[in-house]
Amino acid sequence: MNGMWKFTVRRILIMIPQVVLLSILVFIMAKMMPGDALSGLMDPNLDPATLEELREKLGLNDPWYTQYIHWIGDLFHGDMGESFRYKMPVSELIGQRMVNTFWLSLVTLILIYLISVPLGIISGRYNDSLLDQAITGYTYIGFATPLFIFALVLLWIFGFQFGWFPTGGSVTPGSTPGTLDYISSKLYHLLLPAISMALIGTVGTVQYLRNEIIDTKQKDFILTARAKGASESRVYNRHVLRNSLLPIAAFFGYEITGLISGTVFVESIYTYPGMGQLFLESITTRDYSVATALTLLFGIAAILGTLISDIILSLVDPRIRIK
Amino acid sequence: MRKTNWTKLFLAMMLALVLALAACSKDSGGSKEKADGGDSNKGKTEQKGGESEEGIYSIEDFPLVTSNNAEPLEDGELTYGVVTDSPFQGTLNTALYSGAVDWETIKWFDEALLDADADFNYKEGAASFEVSDDKKTYTFKIKDNVNWQDGKPVTAEDWAYSFYVIGHKDYTGVRYDDSFRNIKGMEEYHTGKSDKISGLEVVDDKTLKMTFMDPTPSLLAGGIWPYAIPKHYLEDIPVKDLAKSEKVRKKPLGMGPYKVESIVPGESVVLTRNEDYWRGKPALAKLTVKRVDPSVVVKELEQGKVDMVDSFPTDQYPDNADMKNVEFLGNIDMAYTYIGFKLGTWDKKKGEVKPNPDCKMCDKNLRKAMWYAVDNDAVGKKFYHGLRWSANTLIDPAHKSWYAEDVEAPTYDPEKAKQLLEEAGFKDTDGDGIREDKDGKPLTITFASMSGGDTAEPIAKYYIQAWKQVGLNVELLDGKLHDINSFYERVGEEGNDDPKIDIYQGAWSTGTDVDPSGLYGRNALFNFSRYASEENDKLLEDGLSLEAFDTAYRQKVYKEWQQLMVDEVPVFPTVFRSIVVPVNKRVVNYSAEWEDKEPFLYQLGVSEKEPVK
């Protein structure tokens, strides 16, 4: 266990410069974008002098490194600044949205595993059968389909044509937080986006699992197990699966990273107010404080994701553990 | 770090990402200063936008008011969709909001103390007013039955308080401008020299007297801030924290027909009837305002998930003109599209335009020829099915009293364009079909245009082609269209005009006040063409003079100004625009009129329990 800890600590230490570098890159790139938070407001009824005064007040006229140092300094005090567009603290804004994204991601993740594990197992166990071909066919189509098209199509069919699901928002207007109605309404609203993300998101896992199983099936120890006279189900459940699922568990961390990019599209299409949607919006409206805070969060989530993957991997596979 | 290739690459990446996402509609989100919306015109026209044979529509054929004449249900409920590709900002206060989107919620629970007439001039509303002879002092009297939704009366203090908030040095909104600086003692208050605004005098509970230093007719055309904010409710909160306070974001208090019941941040607001509303009992028991993404507006309307929406993309109208359950209202928009010629730069120190006498586009006949060379009538018909149409002047027809319909402006005439160019010395000397400049050197004109929507690219291409036909070589800036942010930055919204740009295509949504000096004045940063002349200065000044309180005089001035702009062509208008407003057939008493008159918002109702599907 000691080695595990060392490994984890080392990984976390490596994370720090990664995050710092990320934050600088993010900040510079955000500042390089043409326009600023006020340019979207431009209209003849607004006085340019007023806008200029505001720019000065908001520090938008300072050189980027001054702004960066301010930003980093505040960040260490837990202050991510204020969103210009929403006129509220970024942490509060992100907090509001994060709840939505969290539930969406969680349900998606559950769906992904609910779908992909059985499919992967069937496909691997009966490889080259008609069933397997159907499943692989699905994964190929899934690979080729862009999420934002797929999500739109699902919304069209199940949201509008059949009317089975709500077509936007995260909850029915007017429901009281905390009530059962509220919770079920929330779940109802995130089901369709989650399904559309999951149906595309399973693809990698299914393929991965299938290949693992086919691979393991031919290993010597399976032959041995068979030779010992173990039943087919015992061979699969005790020997093949256990070995094939390990890499899938390790894949979990990367799955989180994938979800982040997924939510960016899906939330926009389903007008579901989450972080991905907020991210896109903050870029188009040049709401720097939000954009940088979110990129940083996403970056950290991605780095954490790989960290979790590595840790799981080292937990389940002692060979990887670092001395 | 400004304009490296890096910037471009990054922008390209970002654009690709943004574009990949559902067709985001970049609706210009015009700022509607005045309480718009609620009103109508009893004169009825036919049911649907009249369609001529070729699928061309005319905005004049659209009704202004819903034709459903049934009595509204006693306790009807209605869903109002706000079309936007991003969540509500949720700054629910008249002094603090900045996007047009929040206004779509605010207008239901709060309203201006003054109404606007057909010329967007103030008229008596919740308050009446008197103007002193020297036009400097305005005395407002708030009616006795005007109350906040918590039962407290709306007082002169409340109105004055909105000035104290907007003028405060910690105020972070965008409303503090010349019209506020014009109030006596405002600047002293704003800079902290005084803690009272001397030009605001609370005479008694219901009477407020405002004194201005420099009276102009603009004051009554939206130049006086017409909104009160509940002082008793908000005065404990420091101005800098107002925008993020719970009382603004979650429990806003207004004086409008409906009161806020509950809010889901970013997505929806539920409002209920304000029994105590001063104009009368609101028709609906419950009103839901919810966000609708531009990509699904049509579906939402078709299925009755919303009864009406705040704005409808006109380019989707032709495909949906026959939607069975919806009636389309329409009106002329307060906006125009135009093409501008760069005639100088911005002098940041002096804060004024600096015309460059040797600029590429300086020849008036070249500019005029470019106007003659393009067929805006065809642009309106081909790309907008007649819902935009060829424009002749820089004051749009929505400003009825000021729009000079009879100003003679160039219309499509390529022969005339060629002739003008020949006479001005732009001749094709090397026989390649492209004209050289006066010195016989190759002439390439760089054209900046915005991306967004399906029509942006074909229209830009059409213009380039049309100019080529008269022998002018026009090329897109960097060979492509630019997104709205980078476009305006390079055109000069901060005064850093990109010298590469020779001409550009932009659009303005105009305010209630007709005065164009914010867009074409010598000191106007938004005067992107950087045109200035003494004649122009004079006319703009005359339009704001004391004499101009006389409407006839002001009309004459602005007519001359419109003529001057046609003669000088610093920019030329291309098309005027219209708005179409779809409403479910069960909706009664709704109007697309700009003016505040019957039916008002509180009269809006529904004639059936469920939306027509």
C-alpha cells in the first residue's frame, strides 16, 4: 500500500505544474480572442464613453499579465471573480450549473455501463456470430455519428414527434425544490440528453470489452481452465470476465473526460443549463472570468480523470505499481 | 500578442467549435429601451401575411393585433417563449439588466412610469408630466393608484432612487450615459463630490422635478429614465452588490401587471396576476416565461408548448407561413442594414473622427457608383422573401414621423454606376475588365462582412459579384467572413480601426430617439465610416436644439440630414427589416405595435384553456 501512496502523491505533484501551465495557456488564449465582454453589448443606445469607463473599472484595459496575476491571486483566495454577463460570482454561477451537469453525467455514466457491459460481453463471447455483427455494426455507426447530430435527431423524434420527453430546460417551471415532483421532473428532463450521450458514449467501451474478451479467450490459462473441465459459464464468469473487466475499470477515468466534451454539445441542444453550455456561451460572449474558470475546472477534471484511471489500474494490476 | 497567426488559428478553432453546434442564431438583440410590446391597433387586416404569387411577402399585409376577438378566459394561463441560445442572465431589474433577454422577463412584472406614443415620445402613463417653458425642468406626477406589488405606493423617492443607483460610482450596469450626465448635479454625484443630485427634487410623495442642463428633444424620446425602483426594498443593499443580490435575482419586486412567483435560474420564470395593477385587472391568472432555443422555435410553437415568442427568425417565416395553429403578426423593425466606406480613422486623444482626405474610398462618385451597382430590392426578395426590402435612407420607417420616404436615393442601375466611374476617372486601362484607380494603378477594395445565419455568405458574394459587373475588384477581408466580435473590433468599436478595411457591411438596431448623432456624429465612436463634415455637424446639432422641440422643424432638419447622407454617401443603407411575431390562435389582445396603447400587456389573454395545436 505504501507504494500506492507514493505513486498517487507523485502523480498529484506532477499535476500542479500541469494545472499552472494550463491556466496560463487558457488565460492568454482567452485574451487573444477578438472583442471583450462588452463588445456584444454595443448598440447605438449605449454610450461608448460608458463602456470605456466600465472597461477601466473591470480592468479590461490592463496588460494580460497584470490581469493574470490578479486572477491567480484571487483564485488562491477561492475567488474566481465575477461573471460580467451574469453579474454574479463565478463560483456561485458554476455551482448552480455544476449540479445539473453532475446529475446528467452520473445518469449518462450509469447508462453507459448498463448498456455497454452486456453488449461487450455478448459480442466478445459469441464473436463473429450474427449477434456480434449486429453489435459491432452499432458501434461502427456510433463511431461515425457526430453526437450533436444524433442528439438533435433524438430530440426531434422522441421530444417533438412522440412527445415522450420534455424538449428543453432542466425542470418544469414553477416546481418547488425538494419535493418529489421536483426530483422526478429533474430526472425526466435529463433522461433524453443522457440517453443520447450514452448511446454514443458506449461505443468505445463495447469495442474495448469485446476485444479484451476475445483476446483473453485465447490465453493459455483459459485453455488450462477448459482442459481442467470447467464449465463454459465458469470459464467466462470467473476467468475471462475478471481479466477483461480490469482495463474497463481503468477506462473509467477517461470516460469522465469524454463526458465533459459530450455535455458541451448535448446541453446546448437540449437547452439544459449546465457547465458545458455555460462554457460555450462564455466563449462567444467573451465572459473571460467564466471561460477561464471553466477551462481550468475541465482541465483539472481531465487530469483527475487520468489520475483516477492510473490509480485504479495500479490497484487492480500490481505489475503497474511503481516502486 | 495582438494579431499574430496564433490568434487566427485559435479563432478558427473556436469558430469551428461554435459553428459545429446547432445553428446558433445571432439575433442582433436590439436594445429596446422603451417598454415595447404591449399595444395594438384596432384596425384589422387580413388573417395571414398576404403572399403574392412568387412567395414574396410584404410586411404591410401582416396584422398588428391578434384577430381573435373572443373574450379572454377568466383565469387563463399562457406560456411565453424567449428565443435565445443562452440561458437568462437573471438580472431582473430595470436599472441593472443589460441583455435584451432579461427585459423579456422584466416587462411582465415591471414597467415604465411613462408611455410612448407612435413617435416614441413620452406621453402620460403611470405618471403625467409638465415641461417648463425653457424646456429645462420636467415635473412628473405619479398617479395615486400606482403601487408596488407589496402594496407600498410608488413614490417620487423611488423614481429618484433609480437615478442614484445608475449614477453611483459603484454601478456596474451600462445605462449611465449622456442623458444622465445631462441632469444638473449628476456628474458631481457620479464622481463623489456630492451625495445629492441637485437636479432631482422630490417635491412631495408623488411629485418629482428634474432639471436638465442642456435641453434637447431627445429627452422626451427616451432620454429621461422612466423607471422607478423600489427604494424601501433595495436601499439596504450596497449598489455594487445589487446585481447579485437575492432581491434582484430571485425575488424581484415591480409595479407591472404580473408578479414573480418562482424562478428557475437561467430557464424559466412563473408569474401570477397582480390584482392591484393600476391599469386594471390583468387577464391571465398565470404566465410562464421560458427559454426557447432558436433551433426549436418552430416545433415549440407548432405543438403549443409556447403560445408566443418574443422574436421569430424572419428567415424561417416562408417555410412556416402556413402553420395552422398560429397567427403571424408583423411590424417594421427599428433597424437597418448598411454598407459603410472607411473615410478616416478614430482619434483617441481628441475622441473624435479623423477623416483622411487621401483615402481609397474618398471619391464620392466611387461610393455612389457602388450604391447604384447593387440591387437591394433583389436581395430583399431573394434572400428574405420580401421581409426585408430596399432601403433609401438612414432613418428607418418605424420612426414614422421622421422617415423621409421621398428622399431620392440611388437604386439599381449598373449603367449609371459605370458612367459615374468613367467620369470619375476609374477606367479599365489594361483591358482585363477590372477598373484601375485614377492613376491607372490596380484598385482592390477590401470588404469586411459578418458571418452568422445562412444568408451572410451568399449576400456578401452577391455584392462582390455586382461590383465586379461594373468593373470593381472587391475582395473579402482575409478572404472570409468574420464573427461578430472580431468584425466589430476590426471595424473599430474601440477605435482601433483596421487599416485593411475599405468597406464593411453592418447593421444597426436603432433606439427610440431618432437623433442619429450617436452613429454619425463627429464625436461618435460608432461612426465607423469616420465621416465628418461641417454640414453634418450643423444638422445634427439643429436636430437637438431648442427649436427642434417643434416637431415640424425637427422633421425638416432630419429630412435635410437624410438627403445629405444620400448625397455624401459615407454609408448607404441596403435593406430595412421587419419583425414577425407568431402567436397561438387562442391568444387575444396582443399587438406587435411599438406604441403604448390598447391593448396593453395586462389585457393579453387566452380564449381557450389549452393552446391550439
